[in-house]
Amino acid sequence: MAKASSNDPAPRASDLVSQIKARVGDTLPATIYRDRVRTQRTRSYRLNAPARATPIEILHTLLGVELRIGSRRISCPDRATARYLSVFARLGVGEVAIPYDITVISRLADDLESGWFQILALIEHLTRDRPPQFRSRVRLQIVEEQRQEIGDAGAGPAIPEFIQNTRQRPRR
């Protein structure tokens, strides 16, 4: 990427958001959610994460793993699920789909976290010479876009559909 000359205006926040989305590509959380989560059997989970920036923390307690969103704690069955939900909590998503197959959650959590941290690193890199307010505006715009795309993909049914055909042989 070439440096802008002194006559060129500085890029707008929406331009940087487009550039970040192009660089991150298929590892954007909304893209992973739409292409890899919603294509499999899932159940919906009401996360009720606030849209504003809230501290997110994974806690290990005597009773198991908990995800703390602000002052609220959510009990999780394992660390992978807590990591998976933490990405959506950072984006402020209200309802999200969780894969029914627990063996894929860890890999999805890895990919979602990787995409999230790539976004944050690119925001820091591309706005290092700009005021903090501009950096916040870029972050807010990309978070809002990701939240909207995840909301458009939907959370799916509360209970996954079970096909109860137990017939072993094809009909003649």
C-alpha cells in the first residue's frame, strides 16, 4: 500500500472498514458464522450481550467455566463454548446459534477469535497516526456491520430438528 501524498485527504472511517474487511476476508466472524456455523445443525442461545463495549472475561470457578459479560455471569459447559460465546459477546450480539456437535466448537472458537484479533490488529495498524476518536469510530462501524450480518444470518431454532427415520433398508 502506497503512502498518501500530502495533497490526498486522509481515508474516511468507512474506507478503512472496507479495507479491513477485504484484508481479513473469510476469517471475519460474520462470514465464519454464516458459512460454517449456520450451515450445520445448531440450537439458538440468547446471549443478551450489550451493544456497547463491555468487559468480557472467561472465569474458571469451582463450579466450572463461566463467561462474565460486564457484571453478569453465564455458566458454560466448557472453555471452548465460553471462547465461542465471548466473540459474539464482544460484538454485542443478542442471540446466536451454537453448533449441536460439540466437537466442532473448539475449532470454530479458534477461527472466530483469530478473525476478531486480526480485525483489532488491523484497526491499530491502519489508524496509528490518527486520533483515538477515529480509531473508536472505525472499530464501532466494523462491530456494527458484523453484528448486523450475524443478526441477518439468524440464530436458528431453539431446539435442533431430529430426523427420526430409523429404517435401515431402503423400501422396495
